Amino acid sequence: RPEKETHEVHPALQQTSQTRKVEILQYVTPNHYLINCYRPLDPKDEVGPTSDHFIQSTAGARLALTDAPCGAGAAALAFLSTLAELRSAGVLPRMPLNVSFVGGEFSQHAEDHARALFLATIDTLEQQAIFVDPIFKHWNVMDQISTTDLVKACLDHGEDCPAKLLVIANFNGLLVKDRRQSNAEPQLNELIRYASGEGSLAVWIEPEMNRAMRGGGLFSWLTGLFEKKWRDFGRALTPDAVSEPAYTSEAKFQLPLQPERTARVTLAILPIDLSRSAK
């Protein structure tokens, strides 16, 4: 849809809107549909199975969605608002979807923004039969107790959800720049272990920069963990190119306070199959 129309549908999320094409190669009945190519993040098919991960997680009636660290909620809300936009445009069927959302965040200021954005967006999502029940937990990735509390909240809030989607974004500054991977690893291990199981998927998103993409950077470290310590939980779905530890995609978005201008963002994305059988 035109950029202007997209912003009118989701005024509270203009900062996350992106000009993106959606390619649907096969669409069947409202009760059963096959989507072979779903690209709200990347119409050029640059991010591998990432888009399929997102749409696969919405195939049932209930979804446990965890975003940690959630920041101001941009990653989860971008996903949910894109889904709502596709339903509004008639691209996807408007089947009821109940989302049990848990956001884990260290910054109280960011959490307050996330709460406000969810509140501003819930009515728009419900118009497209997406019913979100959000809760937030203080989370410090360096702390075992807060990680256990986050996992307990996910278990309680997402009870009876057959599908789980874990979204992790914007962590390379803390983990790589500050050299804290080894301190964070036990807590990430607990979070990944909780999220793994039948019907479980994850997506890790970072700005494309050297400390995320280079050898010895964040994604190389993650893929090494899944190849060795975390291989019982699932596997990282890396690109075929040996030199690239993650997929990359570029998008432009309209500036909310200067709508006549656009800005560019380049992301590095690693989809992860946490079904355990994916070893």
C-alpha cells in the first residue's frame, strides 16, 4: 500500500513503517492458506526464511510472543502492525489471533514508552482480529534472578499457546562492544531453552555493523553457540554464503515529524529454528 495510507492506518507506529512490497504466490481459502513468499521486511528475498518464520507463528489461534530486550516495543509492534496491515489490505485472512505478549526490558523509561505504544495500537490491531494481552517484566540479561522471573512470566502468560515466537533485537552494543558475552551467556541459555520446543521460532535482529557481522562478532558467536552448546535447542539458519553469519536487508521509512523526508536503515537478521528437531 502507498506509504501515506500505511501511516494513516497506523499513526502511532509511523516511526516503524517501511515502504515494502508483499509478494504472495499462492492464496487459498480463508481457513487454509499457503504462503510461499511473504516479504514485509524484504521484497528482494534477502532475509532467507525470516518472513516465513513470522507468518508461520500466526497460523494458529494463539501465539506466545516474547520480545527481550523489548526497548520501546518497536520490533514486536512492527511485526503486529504489519500483520494488521496485510489483513486490512485483504492479503491475509482475518482469523482471530490471541497474542500473549511478554516484554523484558532493563530501562523503565523504555518500558513506559512500550506500554504507551501498545495502548495506542491495541484498537487498531483488534480491528483486524489481533487481540494482544501485553505484560512487561524488568529484565537484566546479566542477572539470573530477573531472567528466571522473565521465563516464569512467559510460561504463565503463554500457557496453552501452541506457537512461540522469540524476538531479540539491538543487543550488540551491550554484548560485544562492552565485551559481556560470557556474562550474558547463562541467562540467554535459559531464555533460549524456555523458548525451544515444537512450533517455536526465534528472530535475532541487529543493525548491520562490524561488531554484529564480522568474524568473532555477535552473529558468529551466536551461530557457534547453536553449533555446540545450544544444538539441543535448535539451529541458527545462516545464509548459504560461508562468509556471512546473518542475512542483511535495507529499508527506507518516512520520518514521522518530517514526512517529506525518508531515512535508511540496514539490518542484520538471523532466523532461528527452535523446534529441537531442527538439530
